[in-house]
Amino acid sequence: MVWKHGQPLFYAYCLIHDLNRRRQACIKPFNKAYFVRYNLISAFSFPAGITLEHLSMNYRTLLFLLGLFLPAILPAQQLDHVLGEALIRLEPKTDIAALSARLQWLDGQPTQFKVVKPVSAYMRIWRVSFDHNAISEVKFLAHLNRMPGIEVAQFNHLVELRSTVPNDPGFANQWQYINTGLGECVEGADIDADLAWGITTGGQNALGDDIVVCIVDDGLDPSHQDFGDNVWVNVAEIPDNGIDDDNNGFVDDYAGWNTGSDNDDIDEINGHGTPVAGIVGAQGNNGIGVAGVNWDVKLMIVVGGSGVESEVLEAYSFPLAHRMRYNETNGAEGSFVVATNSSWGVNFGQPENAPLWCAFYDTLGVHGILNAGATINGNQNVDEVGDLPTACASDFMISVTNLNCTGNKVTGAGFGVETIDLGAPGQGTWTAADGNSYGGFGGTSGATPHVAGAIALLYSAPCPQLTQLALENPEAAARLVRQSILDGTRPNSSLDGITVTGGMLNLNNSLQLLLQNCGPCPGAFALEATATDSSALVSWVSTDSTLSSNLLWRPLGDTVWTVLPDTVAPVLLQGLQPCTAYEFAVEDACADTTALSAAATFLTDGCCDAPQGLAAAVSIDSTVLSWQGGAAAQAYRVEVVCPLDTLVFDQVFEPTLTLSGLDSCQACLATVQSLCSENLPPDSLGTSLIFEVPGCGNCIDLGYCEPQGSTSFEFLQAVAVNGEENVSGNDGGYGDYTGFSFTLETGALITISLTPGWVGDAYPEDYWVWADLNQDGEFDFEQELLGSVEASTDEVVAISAIIPEDTPIGSTRLRVAMAYENSPTPACGVEIEGETEDYCLEIVDEVPPCSVPQGLSTGLLAYQSAGVSWSGSAAGYLLRYRADAAAAWSILEVEANTAVTLDGLELCTGYTAQVAGLCSDGIQSAWSAPVQFITLCNPDCSTAGAQLAAGSITDTTVMLAWQPSSQAISYEIELRQAGAANWAAYTAEGLEQAITGLAPCTAYEARLRATCEGVNNISAPSPMFAFETTCLTGLAEAVKVENLSVAPNPFGDQLQVRWSLPVEQDVTFTLYNSSGQAVLREAARISGKAFRTWPTSQLPAGLYWLEVQLEDGVQVLKAVKE
């Protein structure tokens, strides 16, 4: 391409910007206002004849040439830069003082070179001065560009303040921005756009990412002159190549998306979308037509939302996919979509009838997208009559009603104190129109895009905190912008008491409210790190209010920061440990305060990472595995598990491995694990891949096309061949049942029975049956048609045919189809109103001698096992089964039995099983019809109603009790001191548990778990029960038990306790077993020397504890039963 003389280009910024982070820099001309805002460079033009190829050079050379050409291009009488000043960008690690010393002389003349101040620490840009009277400015600029240590140099160009009133000739008609009170209009009844434009006119966020608004409507006039490069395109997509280049689920979505045609045809249909888009973002101050709320913005056009609800959801899915990719990649991919506009809806629609539609706004909001919706064009209370989408109760929907130029609500516009948020100019607003023209627009359709545009304008505010918040917490950023818009409304008497805010949209108020959250010292943002195994290059962006920055870093989890004072990004951290997580933050100092950024983390290289990109190149003879190894990997362990083969390679030194000798027709799981140095353990999981070994026969191995169909009305319910039936049900248009194989004899008569299924009423249907008789992987729809029936309304359609005698022996495919009468033949690439199913055929010379087992069924089902039985007369059988989500079969060989129990199954999982007979001479029958079953699921298990309580508490013991849980078969008590991290567990079979050995005067926490029937079926813990053991006060003086003992010890059939107690007291004796259960208890009032004897023959041998509870304390003795 050739740029014509006088066409403005703004290329210098992209040459000095960090291009590794941005995606669209240097691809197209930039918006001039962007560079004024950043005080970087003014516009320049290329002379006629300079082509894009002339720019294929490094940016230093390019800007050097610009420095030579630019003065010659500008008019001689116009001074465009500060005399004797330049801007230079240093190479990393260049010392500015040392550089300054080398620049004091040029051609023997003193330059008086001085460093004035740093301009951008992040970009390493400095402002410098020199004596322009002593040396040539152009020559010295060229000298700077050649100087080692300087990446690029340019003059410090003059910029001028620009009017906040655009020069668009139709702007005088746009009363919504500046209302001068002409005609019946009321002066000042506008949205204060001129004041807001004094702060920002839209464009990019603080990181330079384009701000995108999605216009969901009927398209855009492709010939309209007033949009220019404000129309969004997907730069990650190559148009019209039939490939989803950016893997977002939309093929060739270069210009936008059309939900009706499933492509990017966004040309306008009914003239509604162009004026809506013009209000949001017609280019401002371009001397053409009108201005939008945003002079600079990206308009993502989606055609949809005005037909059926499914198109509404698909339309919203498009901006969601692009914003999610932006969020996931931290802005490296996708698009920064901040708003959608919906100037359409369903009058009197009820949100409870459209839960998916309303819920979609919450999903969009979670990912950072607000939504502006137009309410009903009628004087209706939406709170009472309903409306979609403006009655949807979502925090991320802003519902808008219509105001005229007097500032009053239009009579024919909806309202609602609970549903309609605010009003905006709508009636008679002047904007772009279809046919590359301009005109008045109205209704709530015209009011709503002012709000969508306001959302985008706020995101362009000079507020780095908002940009950082949008990256780290998109939902919170969206809520902040929404609140700023609602809180910034100007009170309006016509809306008071009938809308949520009672006010009218005001751009300036909302911007001022938003900027209050930015503060005088915004702090650093966009913290990034690029790490090796022993170092990391960290960078950040600080605002112009920052005077200096301190870098803080430490290993993740440490409590002490290492502080590097007065640093300038980027900074290289060295001496780091491999495979270690670190965090860093930046403390910015401003004139009166400091701000500490949020911490960012990074992981150094050197971890024993799992291999990536595992792939398998499969042929009938061999399989070649390949992968990309991690940097620390020294070798690899490879394991290949197939139903018929298992291969293990303990050490593989190259990232590729050839496998030979695998049995054909099986699914295999390959796992590759990295092996690293001795001080790094191998990666724990490795990388896995399932691949299919060919050799299953032509039916499976040949590349048959997959038909397409719609089953909104009819489908194939069942297919039977010679009485052997498969009940398939609705498969959504195509069912692949090549796991079924029918054996047919050449020359034999066969009968195929097709049973239709209906979503509603029955209709006349056409039916077809084909067999790939020549086994070439394609169906000849005329020569290989076995039979067909037209316009049948029968409940079962039977088609009979003879397999030709000359049909090749072997495996091939059978295809059956049904479609609404007069539908086209279901060829490849043709979608029918109906369904197609594929099956395998095994063509033989004669009926095989080994019959297929019959009556396969399941018997006793358990949690991890199932009984399977069948009937047959074969010498043995093969039983294969697999979980519904599994690709590979497990195969079990069974001798003469016709019943078997499958063990080791997964809990609560669906399975499919088939059986085949093994006859003499090793002949195997075809597989039987499948049987499906589900293993038992664990019943619900909870401690509901089993609230813990304490029966008694002493200084060292507690008796815990609880009510039974209906599902429990046993219980477990968990106990810990209050505030402790770990729990002690006590198994209880009854409904109480004594726990001894506690600390006196101590707070404890206990909770209960129930174990129920099933496999590892343990409940969640009960609510916490807190208690405190009693305190011992003056125990040494109060308790005078002497000669306390048990005899004999060990004891047998009886246990005797002796003591001497000088003071008469109430005493309780309790004997506990080793599990803490009380097995004996007696209370008495005693004094003096005495003893008690209890029979203990019934107690089992083991360890016991005797607790003697007195009025003032407790003593515990250990005893052993033999």
C-alpha cells in the first residue's frame, strides 16, 4: 500500500512503547489525541511515495530518518518544538550521568548538554537540553540517535490545548451535549458533555488498551463516513479463511458477529443500528457529521437480539468470549469490552419467564461488562407490567428511560422506581443515520446508547487505579463505574419518585465522582515479571505524580521485605533460587504522600515441570509420541496403558518415542513424566494423552463424513437389523453407533426396521438405508442405497434388501436416516430436518458358527460391584465394560459361566457392558446388545439433629452425649483445645463418649462426625460445641486422700480400691476403658480408711482408668485387666 501525502500518521509512540505487551501498536494509524494526552509527539506526515516497505527497518533507524525529514516537511514559519530540547529513551542499564559526560562536545563545539528531568521511568524517557545556538539541532539529534546507550531520540514537540467542543458541522444540532435553549428546548438540559470532554474524550485505558462497546442491534451502515477506525475488528482473526484463528468459538469473526448467519456480516438491515452506534462513538472533532459520547472508542458490532431469545444469548456470548480472553491473558489477547447496548427488548416481558436471559447479565458483570438496556416505549410502570431486559434484577444492567430537550420524561416512555435506573436524552437526538446520512433519532433506543457511551468514557478517565482494578477484579471495576453513573445523575423532577435515582445522566458528575477514587498518589500498577532460574526482570508503571519509587521483594511467605530504594523500572533481581515463588511491590512517593501497590508474584524457572504438547502420530504399524520437555528435565518416564498392552519406559532421553507392536483397534493412555536432577523430584502427575490404535476395520478406520441434522420435531428412536435392535433415542441430528456391529451374509435377505420418535406431533417422513458395499469410506447415494421409503406415517418402517453376492468380505459401515418429507438426501455437508445414525457391518461368506449371547442383564448392584448375567451356549465368553465417560474398555475373560460379578467399579457411576461368545477354533461372536447400569450412590450422611452436649465436666474429664442421626452407623468425636490447629479423634459406637486426660481450667472445642452406609461415607462435622474443664482451687489443702491404690494391679475377676480420707465427702468412682467409655460408676459419701470391691469378670482384658471424683478435685489411677 502507498500512503498519500498529507495523510496523518502517528507512528512514533509505538516505536518507543513496549511492544511486547500490546497487540495493535504500529498496525494502523493512532488517534492523535492519545499522544497529546501523553505529551509524547505531535502529528507528522509521510511524503507521497513512501510505502510501508520503506518502514521495514528497526525503529532507531526509522526515527533517525524522521528526525532528518520532519523539519523539511513542516512549514518554515511554524515552530513545532522547544528549541534546544530533546526527548531520549535509554537502553536498559544505561547510566544517564555517564551518557551526559559523553555528550558535552560535538565536532569540537561544547553542546552544553544537560539532563532536565525524567519523563517516564517505565519507558526510560528523559528530557534533555542543549545549546541550539552553538550547534545544529538536526545534526545533534542525529548524533543522539547514533549514540550507544540511546534507543531513540526526538525533539520535544509543542502541543496545544484543544477545544472541548468538536468541529463536527452537525454538532450544533446535538442538544444532548450542549443545550443552548433553542426553540422549545431548555438551556442546560443536557449531559454536560463539554465539561466531561475537558477530562477525556474516550479511547484507551491507562495501559493503552482500546476500550470496546458492543452494539447488539441490526448492524452498521458499511458506507458511513463518520465512524472510521472507531469500528472494532478482531486483529487475532484472519478473515474468511474458515478457521477459528483465536479459538474463541467463533469462526472468521473479524468484523463482528451475525447470530442469524453465523458469520461476520454486520451490514445494517433496518437502519436502527447505525444511529445507536453513532451516539456511542461517531468520531468526534474530525470535521465530519456529528460526534458521539466518545470521540474515540471501538464499536464491536453484533447483529442479533431482535429475533428470538436464543439469538439474544448468542449475541451476548460474543463480547463475553472476547472480554474473558482479555481477562485470562492479563490484556495480552482478547478485547477490553466494558459495555453492551441493547436498544430493543420484549414489551411486558417477565424476568421469571426468562431466567437464562436475566442471569446472563450477572455473568457478563462478573467478567467486567456492564449493560445498558432500553425500556418500553410506552407510559407504563415497568415494576408492575414487566419488561425485558430492563426489569431483570441484575446489578450489571442499567435500565434507561427517554428524556426530551426540555429535560422532561417523554410521556411515551416506561418508568419504575424499582426497575428503571435513570433517564437520558432520547427524543430528537441528532446522530448518524443509514445511507451515510444524519438525522433525528428517538425513543428509549436513542436514550440508552448515551449510557453505554458514558460507561466507556469513564473507563478512559486518567485513573490508573481503575485500569488496575479492571485487570485484577473486573467485577469490582464494573460495579464502581455503575455506581459512579448512578450517583452522578442530576436530579430531575420528571423522574423523581418514578425511577431508582430520580435523575438524568450527567457525564461530568460521574467522571468527577470516579476520579475521587484515584487520589493524589495513585501508586504503581501493571506489575510484571519475567523470570529465569536465578533472576527476574520486574517492571511496573508509575504515574506522573510519582517523585520516586522503592522496590520491595521477598520469597513468597517470608515476613521481611528486601527494599531497593529510588529504583526505576525495569529492575533485574539476581541471585534467586530456582523453582521458588517470589512477590514484589512498589512504593511510590508523591509530593505529600506515598502509595504501596498490590503485590505481584512470579515463579522462577528450574521446576521439574510436566512435559507440554504431548501428541501421537498413529499408524497401523507404529505410534510416535512427541512432546516439549521442560527446561529442567534430564530424562522422561513414559507409560502406555492399553486394554491389551502395557508398556513402561523408565528413562527416555529424547522428547520423542516410537511404539511398535501395539495390538490394533484399542484406545491407549500415554503418560509422560519429567525426570530432573537429584535435588528436584519428578513432576507429580505428568502429561497424559488418549490415542486410538487403528486396525478396527474399514467401518472405524476409514474417514466417513459426519452428517448434520435438526431434531426439533423428529428423530430415530430405534434401529433393528434382522431383529437385533438398538434403542438410540434423540441424538441431536447424528448418532455414531459404530460400537454396534451386525454380521450379514453375502446373498442373504436382511430386514432393517426403523422406529421414528417425535418431539410433538407425528409428521410424514422419508427414510433411507445405505451400506458402503465397496468399502471405500464414502456412500454412493444411488448405487449403494439398500432401500428407501417416502412420506411414511407408520410407527415402524421396515426396509428389506439383499446383500449382493459380489460384496467384498470384511468390515464396512451401514447408514440409516429419516427426514421430514421432501427433504434433500442427507449427503455430507447438507443439514436435514431429521436424524442420521451409523452402524458397523461385518460382511461374511456364511453365517458365523458362533452365536451372539442373548439376554444380557444386570442383577445385584452394589456401591462398587455389579452382577451381570446372560444366556448362551459358547465354550467361553468375553465380557467388556467401561464407565460412560471412559474411552477404553476393560475386558474380562469368562469360562463356561453365564454370570459374573464385576468388582472394583467406581461409586455412583454409569457403565455399559457387552458380552461376546468364544467358540471352538478361537472364533469370537459379535458383541451383544449393550446393557447399561449405574452403581449405587452413597446415601446422604449428616449429623443433622445430633447436637453435641456435655453430661458432666470435671477438671480432667468430660462426658459428651448426642441425639442419634437417622443415617449414622457410628460416630467420631473430634476434640481440640480452643485455638489449636489439630484435632484428636475418638471413635464412639453409642450415643455418649467420656474423654479423660484433659487439662484443668482449659477451653476446648468438640465436634461430631457420622459414618453412614456406603463407601467412605463420612458426614461433614456438626456445629462446634465449646466447653471448659473445671479449675482446681486450693486442691493441695482441700484434698487429703492418702494411700489411694487399686489391688490387685493387674486385676482379674474383681477390682478393689483402698484409700484414707480424713474428711467425709461425696465421692464418685468411675472406671473408663481405653476408648474413654465409662464401664463402671458408683457414688457414695465416705470418710476414714475404707475400700470398695467390684466384680470385673465381664470386662475384657486391657488398659483402664479409675477416676475418683471428690468435692474439691479429681484423682486418676491406671489399672490393667489381665
